[in-house]
Amino acid sequence: MLILTRKKGESIIISGNIEIQIINIEDGKVKIGIEAPKEVSVFRSEVLENIKNENKNSVVEEDVLEKLSKNFKK
Amino acid sequence: MQLSTKHIGNVEYKEENIIFFKQGIPGFENYTKFIIVLSGNEELPFHYLQSIEEANLAFVITNPFIFEPDYDFEIPQEIVESMEIQNPENLSVYAIVNIPENVVDTTMNLAAPVLVNNANNKGCQAILVDREDIKHKVFKNVSQQGEK
């Protein structure tokens, strides 16, 4: 992993068109500004982690539709 | 072609119905080919999203608009491009459903809908940055279905 030290207001550029700027540093928190082309997806890493976990918990173990239909007969 | 699964037995499918998830599904990045197996019951709007590479990998999906008519989101631009979405009418939207022991507590993931472009059979699970409703209760608005 590449590790760079940056101060408030400084930024880094990734592959020419993505800029990541340190907006503020306070109370152990870093506020980051990201400027990237529309086709680049940016999200907090825990968001992806949560979705991976939810998908893993949603894998079908049995014929659940059968179970659903038994429980939701009109 | 035929697939032998543990949860729904043998499944017949046609090559032209295979949906290609280039990046897999988060958590299962290695599996890229899926089919949709319909419930076969018109009153039951739930279906299987079944991997054809791993017979034991399947999810339950539903049309989220049936339960949440106001559900609305903007498709991230990078997905419009990677899935080559030219006409939104060709797009199907599904939510992955989580069915717990007590089925009344069934939830669907509205923060990461599954999109399928029926024009080219490309699919993906879109991660919507501005939504957090990974566990959205399915049956809260459908009172007649909540009773046995």
C-alpha cells in the first residue's frame, strides 16, 4: 500500500482525473473531498461490506418460496 | 440445459436466458452467470436468482415496486455505461430478499437493487450511495398477506 502524508487543504491525484482532498482534520476524524468522473463509483468501504454480508445471509438454503407460499396463502 | 440444485431440485434453462454479472454479486464475485427461476405461482411475486456455475448459490428476489410503489433511485452513471442501458424500458429491477425463520419478518435490500438489462442480458447489483435500507421490511404494507 502506498502511504502519503497530507496536511489540511492538500490533495492527491489518482490516474490524472480523480482528486482526493483533505478538507478538515478534527477530533480524530478526517473529512475528505473526492472529485471524480461520473463513471467512477465512490462509497464508504463499510457500505460494500454491509451489502456483502447481507448477500451472504440471503443465500437460499431450502425451498423458501414453498415456505413463503404456505405462510401467505390468501 | 439442466441444473441440479439442493433447494429446488432440477432446473431447466435456456442459454439465451443466462444473465451475465460481469463483477459477480458482492460477496460472490467469482460467479457471473445467473438465471431467474420464476416462482410458478402468480400470486407469489418472489423468484430465484440462481447461479448456473454453483448449483447451491441462489437468492430470492422480488419486484420491489409491488411492496414499495414509491421506491425510486437514480442509476449510477458507471452502471448505465457498463450495462449499456439505452432504453430504461428494457430494465428490470429486483431486490434481494432475506427470509428469516419467521417469514413475517422478511426483508428486502433496497440499498442495492439487482438490475437486469433485458436488451443484452447484462446484470449487476447496484450499490446506491445515498440509501441505507439494506433491511427493508417487505410485508408491512401488505396486511392481507401477514395473516395466516
